Amino acid sequence: MISRQALVVGLHRGRIELRQTMRTPREYLGHLGNPAMFLFAASLQTGNISGSSVASSRMVIAGGVASLLLLVAMVWLPQQLATEREDGTLLRLRGTPGGMFAYLVAKTLMVITIAVLSTVLLLVGGAVLTDSGFPRSPGQWCTLLWVITLGLVALALTGAAIGAVLPNPRQALAWVMIPMFGLLFVSGIFFPVTSMPQWLQIIGQVFPLKWIAQGIRSALLPDSALVAETAQSWQHWETFGVLGAWTLLGLLLAPRLLLNSSRRESGSRLMARREVVGQRSY
Amino acid sequence: MVIPAAAPPVAAPSSDPGPPAISIRNLRMRYGSRDVLHGVDLDVRRGEVLALLGPNGAGKSTTIEILEGFRRRSSGDVSVLGTDPEDAGDAWRARVGIVMQSWRDHARWRVQELVEHFSRYYPDPRDPQELLDAVGLSEQAGQECQQLSGGQRRRLDVALGIIGGPELLFLDEPTTGFDPEARRDFHTLVERLSTVEGMTVLLTTHDLAEAERLADRIAVLVGGRLIALGSPGQLAAEIQADAEVRWSEADERRHQRTKDPSRLVWDLHTRLGGPIPDLEVRRPTLEDTYLGMLRQEEA
């Protein structure tokens, strides 16, 4: 199933999907809109993080980077999976030698490209338009890279698992967005998590987003911003532990759920569902 | 229009075709407490076109999806190109082409782009450009798949089904929703695949005329049971619907249904002592036979 040929075909597939995104304004504007939104939110910030001399806009930019990863891996990806399961793309690839592996390679390429491009846009925009900037030391650069990489892997695996169990693409947005807003709220993305009730903080700590945002802050903000952190520390080991645990969980769940969901599909089931969709649109 | 061969043309099937392309023994399928297939036995010979004919809900799609490896059967033995499709791998997939009931996938891909991309999955693919010519889609090569008409989309699906140069092609209800011209073009395409390339084709249809036109043999599936199997001629003979004999006698139009029209005509000759006025003998068409079979099953 996994062969060099399938890998090469998967990359070819990914390149075509990227090209299609480039020629569809609705799509690339959608992807560009996310960093623009966070940049706008950051530019509205005037004060400092309470108890420090670090501009709040820098925290918003760092939180924005974490949110961008969340959006591509846990909103865009599950929606794609649900849509392409329903329109028969997955089924056709299941009937093609090496098709499923090539599909996963292509989606990985897409997720990485979207995540990296939007992150670069937000960081550069933040440096130009706000007081935010880039990491100041090789150590901070390293931190930024490993947090984004491990965080994206953890989120994307979880997103793939979610996409596999989503009922259909029309309900996907509601199923995904509502918990997503809750997660953004409890993860201390745009205001210090210390300002929230203890129990909400604990909920936030279970999920990867809080740790990704904290890790990115540790790479973009000076240590004087630590006053606003829960543990008054960047907690790199804890971050690594939680993200690693989510990655392992995703590795266990995602392949199994994806395989099951593509097994559930067949031509006649697609047909039956399409008739339901057809009836709805009248 | 000639379908280009992916490899040097193979020798025409000899009188001994070897092991069958598909072999099905006592195939059963049960969904919950409902039996969809009640022990189907069927062999598809290499190089033949076999139509699985039956009304909607007869179990045609279930059967073909089991053969394609998309569905797990409840029991029975199935061998497709010598392999059980349930544990078939990529090497087997490369030898089998699949055209499903209705596909709207890859809607935003351009036709040429999609065919070219799918050629890359196979060890020995056809030339994408020649294939597009062969299915009559060269003019649409630059269009997005979602802009194609129903018939064009279906021909694209067939192109994708045969891009890998399969030995066996599955066509599930291939012409549903076609206008007559698109249907005729499609039939010509399938005939060419079979006669020029010796490809084995298993197609499902609820349209008798289509089965008669395309198939070397027809298997009639009703209510999850195979009730008849044979060439169109054999089928007509196997379950003989009554012929109708019409004639005039004593200034009156008469008609009678009979299994043996020749016998009836002989009796009439004898009784009338000469030529029979206004004699008409209407032999059952295959359609009458098929409808007769459906009626028999329902009874």
C-alpha cells in the first residue's frame, strides 16, 4: 500500500489541489482571511499585558498563530474529509492501487502548506503593523519550529479522526465550530488565561491548543511576559508531554476511523444519500 | 475511434478460455434480518460481456460491490481474477476497473488533469490523450469535471475505469439517465472494449434492451436469486412466454395464446380444410420473456 510510487503520486495530487486553491478566489481568500483577521485584532490592542511591559498585541499575534493551526487542522481538514467521502473521491481512491495513501500524502501537503503560509503572513504582518516580531534567539526559533510542528501533527491527526466520524459535510461546520469556539475561549489565546476561573483553566489544559499557544508565546515574547502565565513558566516539558500524548492518541485513532469510514462507503450508499440531498434542495 | 491498447494486443480468446474471470458460489448477503442475496452461483468467463439484469432492489449493486471488494459478504465463496476481493491488494486493484452508479467526485479537477493524474497510479497505463480521444472527450479536456453533461461525465468515469488497462471492468447501471444518443455512443464504446481488447465486462442494468444489445450472456437476478442465465436466444427459449395466434373464422377475428403455435396452426389448417384467413403468429420477444419471468417470480 505504501510505496515510493504512491508517495510520488500523492505529492502530484497535492500539487494539483494547491493549484486549484490558487485559481479559486473564494478559497485562497478564505485562507488569507484568517491571518488578516488576527492581524486586525492585534492592531486594535493598545495596552500591555497586565503586570508587564509587553504589548498585548504580541500575545494576540502568538495566539493567532496557534489559532491558524487549529483552523486548518481541525476545521478545514475534517470538512474536506467529510466532503470528499460524500462526493465519492475516497471511494474512487479506494478502488485505485495506492489511492488511499496518495490521498493522505496530498492532504498532508495541503495542511502543511496552508499552515506555513498563513503563519508566515501573520508573523510578517505582525512585525510590520504591530509591535510583535520574530523570535530573538536561535533558542526561540527552535522553540517556534518544534511547537508548530508537533502542534500541527497533534491537531491534524485529531482533525482527521473528527473528519472520519462527521455525519456529512453540511452539518460538519456546526459540529466543528461550536466546540472550536469553546476551545479558543478556555485556552487563553487572546487574553491571559490567569484571568479566567480555575475550572475553565483546567479544562483548557487538557486540550492541545493552550499548550501550542503558550509554546508560541515562549518563542515570540520575552520572559518578562511570564507574569501572565499560569505557572509563571513556559512549561516546555509539559507542552511536549501534552502534545505528544495527543499525537499518540491521534495515531491510534485516526487511521482506524478513516479506514472504517471509507469502508462504510459504497456506490449505492452514495447514490442513496445523493437522492436525500437532491430532495432537500428542492 | 479505436481504443488504443495499453500493451501489445493479446491473442484472441481461444476455445478453451481457462479459469473464469469471476467465480461465485452460494453467495449470501444479509443486512440485519433482511436477506438480499439468497445463494447466488455464477461464473463469468474471460473475455465475455455478462449483464446482470434485474428490477431495482434485486441485489445487483450489492453483488457487484461484493465483487469489487467494497462490501463484505455474509457467506459464500467469491473469486475475482483468482483472488478473494475481500483481501485483495494493490496488484489486484491495478487489474480491475470500476465504474460506479453515479460519481461526482473531483468536481473541480480538469478532465485532462484528472485522467493524467490517475494514469500515474498504474504500472502500465494507457496514454491519457489517446484515451480522451477514444471516449470522445478531447474537446472537453480543459473543462472542469463539474461542467460536463451527464453523458460526458459517464464517459470520463469509463476513461478513469480503464486508464490502468484492466482485464476486468465493472459497470454498475452505466446508462441510467442517458438520452438515446448518449446511450448509443456508450454501447459502441463498451462493445469496442470487449471485441477489440477482449476485456471481460460485468455490467448491471435494469434495461433489457441494453442487456440484449451488449451482453454475450444475461443473468437475471430477481429478489436476490439468479433465475435464468444464458445468451439472449437461450433465455427466450428457456422460459417460453406464450405466442399469440390471430386468424379470421366465420367473419370473426379470433386469437389464442399457446406454447406451441405451430401445433395450433396445423390444427386450424385441418379444421378449416385450407388456407387460414388473416393468419398472424406473434412470437414472444425477449422482453415478453423477461416480463414473464418477473411475473412468475412474483407469483
